[in-house]
Amino acid sequence: MEHAIGPFVQAYCVDCHSGDSAEAGLDFDKLLAAPSVPHRRLQWQRAVERIAAGEMPPADMGQPEAAERDAALAWLREELADPDCSQPQNPGRPTLRRLNRTEYQNTVRDLLGVEFDAHKTFPRDELGYGFDNNGDILSLPPVLLEKYLQAAEEISLKAIVSPEMISKPVQSAAWGELHGGAAARGVRGLFSSNGRIHAETPLQGAGTYLVRVKAFASQCGAEATKMRILYGDQELAHVDVPGELKEDPQTYVAQFEAEQGVAKLGVEMTNDAWEPMAADPNRRDRNLYILSIDVVGPTEALKPEHLSAAQRQLLEGGPTLQQWRTTDQWADATRGLVARLLGRGYRRPATKEEIDRIFSLVADAHDRGDSLERAMQLAVQAVLVSPQFLFIGDESLPAEAPSAEDAPRLAADANGQPVGEYELASRLSYFLWSSMPDDELLALAAEGRLREKLDTQIERLLNSPRADQLIRNFSEQWLETRKLETMQRSPQHFPEFDAALRDAFREETFRLVQDVVRNNLPLPTLLSADYSFVNGRLAKHYGMAEPTGDEFVRVSLPKERQAGILAHGSVLSVTAFEDRTSPVLRGKWVLDHLLADPPPPPPPDAGSLPDASGDLSHKTLRERLEMHRADPTCASCHKRMDPIGLAMENFDAVGRWRDTDAGQPIDASGELPDGRKLDGPASLRDVLLADYGRVRRSLAERLLIFSLGRGLEPYDTCAVNEVVAAAEANGDTFASMVRAVAKSTPFQQRGSVEGE
């Protein structure tokens, strides 16, 4: 490569573009050192565009002869030509990534039926390649792990109501009100040696009651002290009391049904022992110490009809209350509950070792006398902090072999293999729903038929209301309208700007994108729509007479706003400063987000726009911008950005139409580097629609990045080409692009090593 292009670069490029001070961050020394041009495809493509447009080298620098320029461009274009996509593609490196806040929140909702605000609990997720689901960025710092532990406990208590959580109404019988047993010296309690202690408690009515026994024990030998809890002569629980410290007594809870009247609640120790010669002097005498017996109820909270549907589902098929008390009938049924919870929480069947690990926590809870509900709360907590729940795309799991008919279609090169059907189910659901697979996806994966039914499932997922998650999460990050969450405006310049207007901006853009997606409209509608969705607050802000209420309704727009998202207050606000518009930011936004051709960062000595003060107070923004870009180091980038941004200058920093700036008429005209003229937002709309092939490709790249949770590499070029071609051939709809992404090699396969 150095022999072919090196002399040209050395002669015309490296003086400004090399080393740590390389202008625009473009270091040609590094580009020349890369194994090939495609390894630095994006940088070389932009270099070709700038050279071909005559923007580089700058006019005040030495210029190549036309033949020399043409030869360099021809060689680079040949090197940058699309790869042979008829050969098996490299699917790229595997992506193992953490759930972001939105995905965590939605997954908890769909797994446990719990509404949990992850955005208020967890720190903001960082962005990678413009999205917050990038596996290279989503780290797991200690502070987040601590918050996961806290969240798991909070969520488990919301998901499952346990007897231990119910505390009212209560009647207490402390140690002095208990009958039987004997006083223990130095201990505020009673102890029992295979005897019974009881309390007599009046019950106010028929219903479900709970008995709570606060106790600790002294131990003898290897076996823990055992305690029975009784209602009359009916055994309610038979539990271990392993605690040895009187400073840390434990509470044991049992449940019973009773009629109105006086209840006799008793406690017995069942394995008294004394070994005076035991080697450990602290384990020679086994005794049970009872500090109090409380009765809670009557309560309706534990009745099946009062439990949430999610709790009933979580515990369906589990042991009965009577089975949970016995030592030989509870285990198999409870193990089934754990296996089902893990299968849904891990989004695949759990292994025996994984089930054993969580079941051991449940068994420990059973042995110490916890209720089934409390034991399952612990299981839920363990699942919510497990890597199998928190991470998507565990490449350590073996992928299922494809069927004979799928194998040719899914053939991978030496660096890749088809992902398993369960992993494919997760990829689909987190792409389209930002949440876990539902039962239908998991069932098809279990049958090995998900790929066979892929088109049907994509259609089903897209038609579901849950697909609004894709519409919102993708579009708001692609267009950067999510920034409205925290955006502020100068009260001095824009006193009418408030949270209600900010929310209305955001909702307008979401509803337009939603309308295009849900109604299968051509994607160019996003730039050409002559309609929008506004409420009374937004209509008033835009100077429209209707509507007047709080509901968002579809309206026809005045001519100056018939430019789709380009005329939305959301886009116009996030591309402006707090107190004024910015043609530079707006031009950069169009180049970056719509054309995938962002300008390089400004050089360190670029300076800033002159203030509109003193002698410049009468100058328009356009005039001050012309003063700024008079510097040759700034001119090349501004030549691309400024005409685009100035075409939108009739919209102020909060999206209102205006005709003057600094008391002078606004001049929204401009000329692009290729000679095309602009004059106002309608002309910019028309230029972008005429150049829609670039917009389509940019959108395809962004959607592929979002779906994969990683940035794109040179080996993804064929996948992008296929997505673009499929969209263009199928009505240019969002659904056609989504289908193509879901069928692409990087989505369907996973690489075993870093791709070349």
C-alpha cells in the first residue's frame, strides 16, 4: 500500500495529517501502517470524498496534477470496492454484553411482573457508536454491582408476598406470658428440653393466621437443634434452629387456618441432647430458648385471589403448605419451581449444576423454617444477580447444530458458527422488544424451529405493542432526541421553554416514527412528511390554531414545516445552544446522523464563534459564522456543514419559525461543495431525498449496530449491502430493513475469533 499511495500521501497529506497533532484527528501514518485499506475503510472513504470534491488539499497548499489526483483516487476506489459477498461472510467477534437500564427494567417486568424504575436506580449507561447497548461500553463497576444486589432484594419482595412480610394486626406473647418450660438464668427467655411452651391467644375471627416464634439455641454435636411449631396438636412446621448467639435470635414463621376463639400456639424442642465430655465445650448441651410468640391476623394477603398473577405463576405447581412442612414431599416440587424460574430468567434451559446451586439456597431456607414464599424470594434474588441473567450472548454455551435444510443457508467460514436457537430468540427479543423472549419464542427454540418460523416471528414481534420499545429506543438514540430528558434553555432568551414543551417535542418525533413503522410507510416519509402529531401545547408553540387539548392528534402542517423530522422541535432543539441556534451543530447532525459522514473534530486552534456584543451586536449569526470560517484551517469542514445548518436557520433554538435575526431578514441560502444550492428547510429536504441512497445506508448501518450491540467493522460491509438492498427492494419500509438485519450473517452467526 505504501508503494501505491505512499508518495501521494507524503507529498500532499502528512504535513497536516500526521502524529499526535494531526488535523481533524486523521493520522495518515497510521492509515499507511494498517494491513490494508479496508482495515481503515471509513477513514479512507472520507479521504477519497474530500479529495474528489477538491476540498483537500486546501486551496492554500500545494496541489497535485489532475492525472496524479485521478490515479490516486482510482487506486483507492479499487481497494475500497465492496468485497466478494458471494463467499461465506465473517460474522465478527462474539458479543457478550450487560443488560442496559431499559432492558433490565423490561426484563424484570416480563419475568416477574414487577414495575421497577431502573433509570432512577442505576447510573446512566454510556454510549458506544451512538447507542447504550454496546457490549464494549457496558461495564460492571463495583458500584453498579452493589445496586444490583439492592435492586434484587427490592424486586423479590415486590414479586412475591411472603408470610414473613405481614406484620399487622398482631398479638404478642413475650417470655413472661408463655406457659411451660423453665426460666434460663441470665437469659430473657425460656428454654425447653423436649417439652412444650405455649401461648393462649384470642383470635378475632375466622381466617388465615401466622405464628411468629423468636428463638435461638445452644448446640450439641453435629445435629442442629430442632423445633416444632404447633397449633393445638397440629404441626405447622418442624425446623432447625442453628443460631447460637442470644444477641442474634431468629424469627420462624408458620401459617394456619383458624376459627374465632382462643388459639393454643405451642413450641417444642424434639432432639434434646447432653454430652458433658464433648471436646468442644460450647457444644455439650442442646437447649432451645424462646423469646416470644406472636400471632398475626386474620389476613387476606396470602389468599390466592389476592396474590398477583406473577406470584401465582411463579409458585404454580409448587408444594402445598402441608408438603412444605414435611421432609420428604417438598423437594421435587420446589426444584421444579427453581428450574422453571431459571429457564425463563436465563432465557434457556438451566443446567443441573445451575439448578443445584440455586436450589441449595431454597433448601437452606426450608431447613431453617422459612416459608416457601421466602425461599423463592431468595431464589429470585440469586437469579437477578447472576451473570446468566445480567448478560446477553453467553458465548460459552454450545450452539445447537442447525438442521440439515438450514445448514447450507447458514454455512459459516472458519471464524463463525450459527448461534443456537435460544441465543437467536434472545437476539430477536432484545432487538425488537428490548426485553426477554416470551413463551412462544422460547417454545420454538426448544423445538428447534425458530429459524424455520423466523419471518412469522419477526412479523409477530413487530406487530406487538412491545415493538414500541424498538421504535423509541432506536429512534431517540439515532436522532439524539433522548437528550431532551435533561436539556435546558436560557430563561432569559426562551422563558416559555419548560418540561411540558420538552416532553411534547419528544413525543411528536416518536409518534411520527411510530406512524411510519406501524403503517409500513416508506422510510423517506421521515424526511418528507407534510403532517405531524401535536397536542395543544405544541400547536401553540408552533403558531397553529389547533388542537387545543392535551391529546396528541395528527395534523397537516404549514408549508414551512413540511420537512419531516427536519422541522421537529426535538431535532431543532438538540442541535442548538442554550441561548441561540447553531448552523454548525445542525449541519454536523445531518452529516453524522442522516448521511453517516460526520466531519472530523475541530483542530485545537479552531477558535470559537465571535460573540454578538459590542461592535458585533448588529451582526447576524450568518455574518459572524463567515468571520469564523475565514480561517483556512476551519474553512474545509465548515464548507460542508454550514450550508446545511443555515438552511434550517429560520427555526430558532426551540423550533419556532422566524423571519429575522438581529433585526435583519434571515438568509437561509447556501451552496454545497458539489455545487447544489440550498435555500431553506424545503430545499434541504429535497437534497436529502435526492440523495436518499446515502440516508438509507446510514440508517441500515445504525440499525445493524443497534441489533448487534457492537460497532461495525470492514467485514460487515456485505451485511450492510444486503440490508440496504432488501429494504430498497421491499418498499423501503422499516419492517423490510428489520427482517434483513435479523437474517444477516452477523445477527445469525457468531464468530469464534476477532474477524479480519
